[in-house]
Amino acid sequence: MKSTRVDVVLPCLNESQALPWILERMPAGYRAIVVDNGSTDGSADLARHLGAHVVHESRRGFGAAAHAGLLAATAPIVAFCDADASMDPRDLPLVVDPITADEADLVLGRRRPTTRNAWPAHARVANTYLSWRLRRITGVNIHDLGPMRAARRDNVLALDLNDRRSGYPLEMFLGAAAANWRIREVDTGYAPRVGRSKVTGTVRGTLTAIQDMSALLRADRVDRNVSVDRSGARS
Ligand SMILES: Nc1nc2c(ncn2[C@@H]2O[C@H](COP(=O)(O)OP(=O)(O)OP(=O)(O)O)[C@@H](O)[C@H]2O)c(=O)[nH]1
Ligand SMILES: [Mg+2]
């Protein structure tokens, strides 16, 4: 049997309709860790039945689920992927291979819609604006803060991430940029999700995501000003 090279964290809140498609498409040597975030649709049992390693996280929030998966991972490389079938696990080697080859420390999947309705217009605009701000703040040439990504597990743990809601992917990116990681972006497919939309498809979800990310960007600005003042490099 091929040993596990990569642990794939799949945060999961009521994704039973999407799980079969996702789990059957996991590449060889990639272990699925489904983090059940209090699903009521049988997601956890289904994932277990389909051969995934299942972890439970009672605290709600994307970041809480993603971080529980990171803590449960044991492989040297960890990848993250949504469990809603909007992303194809067969794309995972695109984000993992540059880490394996030690060409990058964090690889982000830039979402490229595979159909016209894959990405609601408001979410796309918000993401374009956020990416522009991030390029200005960090100097890293990114165009999307997508959830499919990979890094070495120990490195991500060392970032000591605190956000447990929708700011988790942003906090990871800001931490990586501040630590001068080699950050790379690769194109990955993005299809309409299977099942009910929770974040970008709802006004409440979108507002929560904006709130979480704005708080992190404010904190990041304060941090940068403090370190610039301390170093005296810039006034
Ligand atoms: N929104 C949300 N997602 C969670 C949570 N816990 C786990 N997840 C999972 O995190 C992944 C990303 O959430 P999604 O609901 O797809 O969020 P999104 O992709 O921004 O927006 P939509 O796909 O439009 O709903 C999915 O696999 C969810 O099942 C949680 O508390 N809230
Ligand atoms: Mg989604």
C-alpha cells in the first residue's frame, strides 16, 4: 500500500451530497481528513463509510474546522480543500507538487470558474478587491484568496493561527507573507457547489466573511506599523 504523503483537510458542515464525488477523486497517497462541524445530514457517517478519516469539531466556523483538521494531520504536507464539490481533489497535486519539490512554502489555488455561474458576481468582486489590497500590503502577486492550498504541516502550525471563522485562510496568508515564505499561485478549477450555499451565496455569510477579514487586515496594519516603528526602518 502506498503510504500517505499528504493529508487533505476537508472542513464539512452538511455536505453529504458532495462527499461521495470528492472522496472518490482523492489522488493516491492523499488521505482525506473530513472535519465534521456538527453536521445533521449524516456527513460524518457517510465520510467514514467511504473510507475517510473523520474528526469532530464542535465549535462552529470554517477556521475551527480547518484548524482541527490541521491538528489531526500527521503527514508532512497538509492540503486544504472545501467539501462542497466546488473544487476537484484531482487538482490537489497542482498545489502540493511545488511544496514536495521545495519550490514553494505555500501554494494557493487561484479559482478559475469552469462554468459561468460557478462564482457569484458579488463574491468575485469582493475577492478581486481583497486580492488587490493584499498585493499592495504584502507585495505577493496573488489574485485570489482561495481555500485550496498546501504547505508543510509544521510550518502552518508554527504560524499559530487564531482565527476560527472565515478569516482563517487570510490569517494563514498574512502570516506566511510576514514570515517571508515563498508563496505561489496556481490555477485550479472552480465549479458551482453541490448542496446549499452557506457563505458567498448568502448575504449573512458574505457580511460575516467581510467582517472577519477586515478585522484581520486592521490588526495586520497595526502589527506592521509597530514593527516598522521598532525597527526604525521607515517612519
Ligand atoms: N460556512 C461554513 N462552512 C463550514 C463550517 N464548518 C465547516 N464548513 C465547511 O467549509 C467549507 C467552505 O464553506 P462553504 O459553505 O463552501 O463556503 P464558501 O465556499 O465560501 O461559500 P458557498 O460555497 O457559496 O457556501 C465547506 O466544505 C463547508 O462545509 C462553518 O461553520 N461554516
Ligand atoms: Mg464553497
